[in-house]
Amino acid sequence: MNRRLLVGVLLIGLHVFVGVTLIPALSLGLPGSVLACGYLVLSAVLMRYGVLVRGSGSALLAWSGLLAMGIFSSLAVFSLVRAFMLALASLLGWESAAFTQNSALAVIAAVLAVTLFGLLNARRTARVVERDIAMRNLPAALDGFRIVQLSDIHVGPTIKQGYIEAIVKRVNGLSPDLVVITGDLVDGSVADLADDIAPLAQLRAGHGVYVVTGNHEYYSGADSWIAEFERLGMAVLLNRHVLVEQAGARLVLAGIADYSAELFRPGHRSDPAAALAGAPPNVPRILLAHQPRSAKAALAAGCDLQLSGHTHGGQFWPWMHFVRWQQPWVAGLQRVGEMQIYISRGTGYWGPPLRFGAPSEITRIRLIRTAT
């Protein structure tokens, strides 16, 4: 059985499970039960087609399908939790008709709450997260140097020009010394999304705007997007570095292709050592790497600080608890050996327009000099 078919069977099975375990307990009567079953059938169809909409596809289909995906994610999780509680209550002799019905109503209430708050949190402009990061070899002239990090914006079916304009306005209001974007800007082709991403050309920083590719750039035509990013005035660090100079002090800023880039574009193998090759010694080294799991190679290449994204912080409950199956960390400031790594929760969202328990962020990093 191929992977796509397996996922389809699993989703249908989960829809059937929800219908069988939840609908009878809600005591909706025949008309209500028929409508509820109809919604589950529609959900299964919309989830399939909504996720396939990219770029300039139907906005209504995209919103309907992606919201259906988010709603059903919560519905399935809470229904599974309820089934476990019912089984436990039965074993302990606590089962009752009232408990069965009330637990079903609680599932519906929880799904509505997560969906409503998740939608509001996802659609608001990302909040600014302040983070001081101490670096041992930071020159005095760079003490207090301000880097604004954006990540995982995912311009696409539901994130459009207005959403990006609000981000740009907020970033420019922070007066950064440097703006860095750690991948996954887009979900669609240049032809479809050029107008929506265009406001990023208005980003302003004393030492420029730099970007690295994420896995979604490779799903959407990486070469075309790299050219478009450069056209918009954002320098792409594809396994290379630049020197940032301020008042005679220097900082190495390097960037690598996405961890999985070689699978899509063999010439784009992610290579921290190549990115830092020829960089001057005894100068602070910051690496932009979309996925946190690049950290081990970054440490070996002599990096001091890695800035990453990719995880979305899990985006909405309970998926933050599963991120560690693929990545070493979920979010925030971490350390591996002598190297620090900051993982952004992302500035936009992917798929369901929901964020619950993992708020989006525009990260303002202030580099702090330490004596040791």
C-alpha cells in the first residue's frame, strides 16, 4: 500500500470512528444525526482538495479545506481522548448515560474553542518576541546589535499581501540592524504569488535583509524563488557567508540550503562547512539554517549561533508534542556543545489557519557581549 493510499484510508477510518463514537452520544435525533454525518463526509472531501490548492487557486476551497483539516484534527484527537476516558470509566464502574453524553458535548465545546482561538491567533500579526543572546567573542562595537528574525511565513492560499504588509510594517518599526528570514516563505509558484510576497521588498535594516531556503521553497520551484528573492532585494545565502561590519568590528553571517534540499536539487546540498569556508577566525559566526537538525554539522563547522525555524513550535495542540520525532528541539533558545541555537515558532502558519499553544513570532534578537 503506497503512502498516499495509507493516509487516505487512515483519514476515512478516523472520520468513521468519530461518527460512530460521537454522534449517537449527542442525542441529535434523526435530522441532526444525518447533518452531522453529512458534515463528516464533507470534511473528508474538503481536507483532500483544500490541501492541494496552491498559489492562485480557489480561495474558498483553500479556506474551507484547510479549516476542515484543522477542525477535524482537534475533533479526532479529542474523540480519541474521550474514548480512552470512557474505556477507563467502564473498567472502574463509573460509566453512565450522563457521562457519555456530557463527554461528547465537552468534545464539541473543546473543538469549537480551539478552532476559534486558534484562528484568531493565526490571523493576527505576529507578536514581537525579545531575546538577548550572549556571545563570548562579540566585539564591543557589536554589543546590542539587533537582528530581527522572520521564519515560516508560508505565503500561499490563505496568507496574502495584506498579511505580509502588516509584518513588514511591524519589522520596520523595530529599526533592526539586520533582518534574516530562515526559510519557508512561500507555498506556490512565483507566477502565482509574486504580488503577495512583493511587500517584503520594503523591509529595511541597517545591514540588509538575508534569506535561506526552506523545504517549501523546493516544493515550489527553488531556482525561480531564489531569483525572485534577489530581485526583491533579499540576499540569498546558499551555502555561503558574508561579513557584516560595524564601527570596525566584524560578524560572519552564513546561510545554508535546507537540510533536505539535495533530494530536490542535487546541487543544493546543505553544507555548513562550505558556507563558512574562508571565514576569518576569531570573528562571531551566525548561521541561518531552516531546520534545527542542521545543528550538529553547524557545530562541527565552527558556528557560534544558529538561527532556525521549520517546527512552527508545533503550531497547535497537540502537535508540539510530536515535533521531537523529527527535530531535536521544538522552539526557543537551546544549546549543543559550545553553540547556541534559536528556533523560531514561525511568523505565519502552514495548512490549517490555526495557532493554539504555539503563538507566531517576529523575533528581535539582541547580541550581548560577555567577558568570558
